[in-house]
Amino acid sequence: MDPLSILRDYCVRNELDQVKVVGDVIHFGSSYQFPKDTDTAFRVWQSQSGTDYYKLDAVLFVAQTLPVKHTEYIKQARAAEVQNVNLIDRRNLTKYFKGEIDTCDSIDISAALPVHKSIPPAAVAGQKRPEPEGKEAAAPEEGTRDAKKPRTDAPSAEDTAAILDWNNDALVFERIKREERLVRDRNAILLSHKKNFSGILAMLTKPKDDPKRKGEAANGAATPAGERYANGKETEQFWKGYAQGGDVADLGIKTTATSDRWAEESSGKVEQTRQAVRQKPVKKIEGPPIIIVPNAANTLLNIYNAKDFLENGNYVRWDEKASQTSLKPTNVGVMRNINRKEPYPHYQILNVAPKAGSKDWQRVVAVFVVGKLWQFNGWPWSDVSEIFHNVKGFHIRYEDEKLDDVIKSWNVKSISISKFNRHRDKTAALEFWNALDRFLGAQKKGLTY
């Protein structure tokens, strides 16, 4: 088991006081013990080799100094001669030890885990169980129930060796196998003792021998399932109760037709109607599709960095992009070139919605939301459900952040990105384009995308 996960369990259970450092060994109660310099699964942020991991004593010192400010923590770590954990890693470790997150980018679950040693109970190790303080063990009287008897279930030398050597899996497995007792196997279950299926056979063969059914067949009263409407009465009831209206007439179905002639008379007319619907021309909408991004600072994606993410699959913080220009754009063009061949379709990114009554609303296909209703002021749809029926909603967040409850209640697609692994940005951008393509194929058929 990973010592980092063990340490987190002790922190979550508020049992950190049971973790003791004795010499060069860290004891987790009476269950586990590891050397202080054991590598954990927590990777050092921006390490040159990419395979540098914090030592166990370093992450333990972080757990013991959670409420301390970082500047004070650095001083205490130097005084204790413990490896210093940088600010970003210490923040993630703090959330991890408090149980706020289950994992993060720095935790490498594929890292080689150290072999731990469990401390066996004293009784198993052949030691006497300590007596309670202030009491002396009273010698049982001879002939009583508590008199000492020779033990017949004492463990053998092999069992004792298997218990003491917890790293020897072969000995432990051999002992467990010797104590197993076979109750049932596959053949015993297939035999199905005390189960009789004669009732099912009788039920299946009864209709053939039923004299009542034989009499109906002889008199011609039995009607095959395919000729339910041959007598005409049930046919009339069906059309009268379920098939009234102009739709039946438009499809060319004759309500007076019998069941054997219905397919012949109506199938050709139905197929002609379907072809006419397919060939109905779709009105083409001029102009590129529009994607609206938030005009706010409390978001991961806005007008500054939307082009890099959607066109190149590269996420850059918007404040870094804003520092490179003096003017704030309101209109940015984007080419859909991720996982596409030429010619690339063009999209338009706006941070301000079109004016009321504008024809540009026909081209609005997607919006990145921040979870606030003011973002939809002046939109042609008043209800949120109606908005996300006509426009595909998206929300972008870091993968270790919780999704807002308001956004959970909306019909939007949540896309998560990594804080540090930039090679995964292209996958997130492709996830956006695939979801938008499916929406456009079903809703906005007059646009070029």
C-alpha cells in the first residue's frame, strides 16, 4: 500500500497523533512502518527529470503543519532538516490530506510502491499478552473450567514463519489454502438437487393436447395471429379509435382496406411521402457559426485565449494573453482545423451577444457559461431550458475543481482541463468540437460547419 494513501487516511480520521517518528523509521500506529526516506507517489512539480518524488518525512511534515503559513513552514522545515515542499505542491497536499480532493496531477498512481512491513500482533509473534496494570493474574483452581489445558491448535513452525514473514506471499497463500473447505463446486450447482422442471414441460405441452383448443380448430373458430382483422369489425374499430385525422389521409392509407391488402395499397404512398420529406430544401444561413464566450474575468476561457484553445488545442491563461496586447478584442475568427481536413470551416467568437432582433441569432450555436443568469440578459429566449435547446452550452473548468451546483442543473457540457499537463489540451478541445458537431447536425442544418 502506498504510504501517501495511508498518511491521508490517518489525517482524514484525525489520527495523525498516532504517526510517530522513531529514529529513521516512521510508524503508523501498530499497523505499518516505513523508512523516512521512502519515495511517495507525489511528484515534485516541474522537476527536471519528471520522476522526482517527495520523501515520506517531507509529506508527513506538511501534514503536521497544515495551518501554518508557507513562509513559517519554510523556516520550520529548514530547522527540522526536512525536504522543502514548494507552494503549489503544498496547496495540493493540504487539500488532499483534508479530504477535499481524491487525487491531482502530481499524484502518480503508476509509481513503484515500496514494500511495507506490518507489525504482527504480540500474541502471534510468540510473546505473552501484557496483563492490565494493577491486576495480577489469578491462578485457576484445579478442576475448574478455566484450568490450563494443552493446546491442540497451536500454529506449526511453517505457520509461524508465514505470519512473521509478511513479505513471503507463497507461505501465507499456502496456509490459507490448507484451511479452505470446499462447500460446492460448479458440478454440484449444475446438478440442481431437489429441483423439478416437470411443471414447465407440462405447461409447454398442454396446449397441444387441450380438447377445447382441438374443438376450436376443428370448427374453424381459431384465427391465426396474422388475420386478426380479417372479419372487418376489428379493422373498423381500429381506424375509428386510433387513426383519425389528416395524417392517415396524407400517407395514402385507406381505412377500408383489409389486412391482406393494406401493405400493397399503402406502402408505395408512404415511401413517396418519406422521399418528399428528405428532399425538402433546407434554407441556407449565410455567415459563419457564432460562439459566445463570457465577458468576465472569473472564467478560464474568454475572448483573449479562446482562439488558441479552440483552433490550436493549446490552453493559455487569459491574463497572460491580455498582457501581450493593449486592446481588448470583441470579435475573433477561428478555423475548425482539429481533426479536420481542408477546407476548414470558419467560426466567429464574440464576447458580447448580438442585439435583440438581429439575424445573427440564427448563427449562434454555442455559449461558454459561468453559472450566472446575467450572462443571458437580452437573449431572445427567457427560460434557461429553452436557451440550451437552441444553443449548445459548455462549461470549462480544471479537473480537480468541483462542478458548480447551478451548472449541474443546466443542460451544458462540462469540459475539464489539466492545470499543468498541456499535452492534454488538444483532447479537451476535440471533445468540444465533437459535441458541437453532434448538436449542429441535429439543430442548425442550414449552417456550414
